[in-house]
Amino acid sequence: METLKKHYGKILCMILLYYTIYAGFEGKVPRQPILNETVRNLYFHVTMWFSMIFLLGTSVYHSIKYLRSGDVQADLKSYAYVETGLVFALLGLVTGSFWAKFTWGDWWTNDPKLNSVAVGLLIYLAYLLVRSSLPEEQQKARISSVYNIFAFVVFMVLIWILPRMTDSLHPGNGGNPGFNSMDLDNRMRMVFYPAIIGWTLLGFWIAGLRIRIKQLDQQIEENN
């Protein structure tokens, strides 16, 4: 029972992801023009972005915590959440590219949403370069924490605000209607929301493993 309580989040994660994958490939979906069967990608592409935002937002929380307290562990956690968030960002980009190919006819289009995402990812890649280029630990932690907060705010503006101010093929942006009752039905919602929870739990699981690895590396360096 104690083991079950300790790992209930991981067990729930596995159950939800099994349900998501099974329903994603075998469940019934609305038949809509252009989208057709590709609407199943909603369970993977869109949910990856939600998970990414939760992970990057958690990273910002730990960056703020470091700046307020100077706790090195907070900086370590912030770094791990950024790394994991970028993995989900890349997965979202790849699944989105496949979706674009089958609905828009190309792997990448000159769309404001896509271009904004690309710029945002470059900003976060610069965060990784900043960390790797600074040898002094406190300076690295302080500068990267400030940069991380800046990167998150800019990224949210890029992916949520700017695309809505221009013409865009992407659903929910530039006057293009988002997924609503025209595309989704209750069957899809019964999968979509659990999928967000499942992928997010997986992201935090991975981030937790990354944190433990970094803590072990830190202990080895201190002992040497």
C-alpha cells in the first residue's frame, strides 16, 4: 500500500497515456472536411504544448525561488524543467509538422504561429548556451534564472498574443476558428482532457528523474 501511495502519480500517468494512445488510434472521431482522420493528432500535438507550458512555467517558479533565496537546488530544478519542456516543445513541433503536411500540404508554412514558435525555441536554446558558457556556478544560476523568466514571458507573447493579431492558418489565431463544437464532440473531450493530464504527468516524471541525476552529479563533484 505504501508503494502504491508513493507511485500513484506514475501509475495514473501510465493509465492515462495508455487510454490516450488507444483512443487516439482506435476511438471514433468527427468526420470533418480537410481534417478527416488527422483530428486524432489533437490528442498528441496540442497536449504536448500544454505539457510544455506547465513545465516551463514550473521552471520559472524555481527561477524566481532561486533569485529570492539563493537556493542552488531551485536553480537545478529550474534547469531540469526547461530541458524537459524543450523536449515536449520539439515533440509538439514534430507532430504539428506532420499535421500541417496532411492538412495544409506542406511540412512547414510561412504561418505566424509556426514562425513564432521557432523564434521562441531559439530563445530557449540560447538559454542553454548561456548556462554552458558561464563557468562560475553562482553567476550561471543568477543570469540563467533572470534569462529564463524573460524567455518565458516572451515565448508566451509569441505563441499566444502575436499570432492572434495577424492572419494565420492555425486554429484559434488570426480569425481562424479554433477547435470547438464544429470539430470536437464529447467523445473527443473525454480523451483530450485526460491526455493533457497524462502527458503533463509524464513530463514531470521525466523532469524528476533529470533532477535526481543532476543532484547525483553534483554530489559526485563535491566529493571529488
